[in-house]
Amino acid sequence: MLLRVDSVSKTYHEKGAAVPALRDASLEIEAGQFVAIQGPSGSGKSTLLLVASGLLAPDAGSVLLADKDLYRLSPNERARLRAEQVGFVFQQFHLIPYLSVLENVLAASLAVSVEDAGNRARELLEKLGLQDRLSHVPAKLSAGERQRVALARAMLHNPRVIFADEPTGNLDAENAGQVIGYLRDFALKGGAVLLVTHDKSAASQADSIRHMDQGQLQPTNPEEVPVNTVANG
């Protein structure tokens, strides 16, 4: 099992009030699997993603990534593991505005050594249809192009799992389909994807869909597993 989230809970404290975000949530993802989490705003989806990726410590429970208990590691050890094993794609892209497309992708190699990073970055950008945009800054790109740059950055160091938080939220249907297709391809080649999304079309490309409500993950309903993705098995 590549990622195991075991009975995690998380409560935020706002103005003296306790606000439960996760309630005893458990999730397992294997290499080659694409899992989508759906639910209304405020249901705890993004909190689950942050906890699962090692960015936010839970109040209870554990997270194992590549057989390492994330929250038993030191902060430096946890950051190193994320840099080596994890890629992130977010709704807001988080590109550095004054760097070119190529430089934004190569920024991922500052956290962990990437063999032949320059050539790998160019190959990824070509695969994502951005070979003519290498010297452009983000402001010169469309939303779809910016998200593809973010995806190339996430893939530069060959992560084992990609965490994607509403990656299609700012995209039109065509660009959204392209981005989800690239994530799907990443999973088919042996990576794992955890997608948090409101987009039913995006979620339909996953191997399984889990629904979250009031901080609780609902059991998988076999009838909701998209038929067109069974070929992953």
C-alpha cells in the first residue's frame, strides 16, 4: 500500500469554538490507483488532502506514505520525504510570476536533486503541449497552460503520488479534460493520484470515488466506480 490514512481526525479552533474538519477518516491508495474525493464545501476534503500529504498534522490517527509514518518523522525528514515522493497541483497554480515556464518547472529541483533536470523539464513541457511557451512568464499564459505548467512541475522529480486539490476549478471543460487526462495517464503508468474536486466529470475519470460529508468519508459504493476506468486493474 503506497498511502494509508488511518482513522485521522482534525479539529480547528476558531474564536473559541471547536470546528471538526475530519472525523475518524480512513483511506488507502495503491500505486497505479486514481482516487477522487467529492463533497460539499466545508466537508473536510482539502483538510484530508493536507493531512494525507504531510502538510498538516492530525489530532489523532496516522498517515503512512511509502511505509513511513509521516507524523513520527521530524519536520525536516517529513519535508524531505514530500520532496522526494510527492507532487502537488492546486487550483490557483502557485507559479512564480517573474520566472519563465521552464524556470517554474525547474524550481521543483531546488528541493530535491533531479537527474538531468533541464532535459526532463523540456520533455515534460513538450508532452504537455507547451514546447513553444518555455520562455513565457505565467501572465502570458492561459489558465489551462498555467495548470499544465504546474503539472509538469509536480512531475519533474518522478513522484510516487500526486495530490490534486481542485485542479480544474479555474479551467474550461476542454482544458479540464486535458489536465485530468494527464493525471489519469500518470496513474496508468504506476503513479497514484488523490484528487479533491467538485467537478463530477473530473471525478468520473477516477478508479474510485469517495464522498465526504461533515468530515467523514463515506464507504465506497461499488455502483459509483466509473465503468470506463476498470481497465486500470
